[in-house]
Amino acid sequence: MSKKQIFALVGMPGSGKSEVVLYLQKKGLPVLRFGDLTEKVLQEQNLTITPENEKKVREGLRAEFGMAVYAEKSKAKIDELFASYDTVVIDGLYSWEEYLFLKKSFPKLILIYIFTRPSVRYQRLAKRKIRPLTEEQVKMRDVLEIEKLNKGGPIAIADFVIDNSEENIDELHKNIDKIL
């Protein structure tokens, strides 16, 4: 039986997925960021990285290739990483369809939901150096991710839930260590 497993991080914008990724990378785990595909397309089309352009690219990819496009286009890279590692981390699983595709392709898929209270997320995202968002932009993106990207499914069936509402990095790291 294969030991190969995927830890897929799911959470709303500003929940702390990037902080979890940094910690897991320090522990030597490889990370595949689904958002890299969006940035690659933006570069290919000579578009500036803005919330509007990112949304346009994400919606365009999903309209053309289906809701599982990010998982499907990442499968070869996951397989490549599994040649050297037993565990792969996916940063930013979004849709139910992505989950279904990955679960079928990689049965040892473990979903980790990073929960953070909305008021905390709004503050974090307003202060973010790269791609800061206003509270209104965050609220619009929340609705988009829940209603249009089917993000509620992966959140609802997450194997683990970590509450990252407090500004305590050590506690966040301890909670991740419990899962590992």
C-alpha cells in the first residue's frame, strides 16, 4: 500500500494558509500552489497581478476547462513530486470538483481547513504587502469562492480544522504538528 499522501489546505482569503505553507516548507515538505497557474497565465498574457485580473483568469480557466482545472493541470507536478517525497502539500484547494479529482487520483488526500474569523481576515488582508484587499473586496471574494467555486464542500468535509483566529504563530504551528 502506498504511503504517498497529500495535505491539501483549504480556507478563505486571509485565513493563514500561506503561514501554514511556510511552516511546512521549513519542515522539508514540498508545496504546490494552485494559484501559481493563475500567475503563470497572467504573465503569459502580460497582465498585471491585480484582484480583477486574477479573477478574470481564474474564471476564464474554469469556463474553458471545467471546475477541476487547477487540480487536473497540477496532477503531473504532483506525480513528479511523489517521485522524491511521500507527502505533498497543496496550497489553495478551492472547489468541490478539484477535491473529487484529487481524491480519485490520490486516495490519501487529507483536507486541512484553516478557519479564521472574518473580522480577523479583513484586518490581515488590508495589511498584506502583496495584493492587499479592502474589506469590501474580501467580502465579494468570499461570496465568489463559496457560490461560484463550490468551496463549501471541501470546507465541510475537511479531515482537520485549525482555528487561526488568534495572532499566535506558535499555537498554529503546534496544531499543524498534531496533524503531521
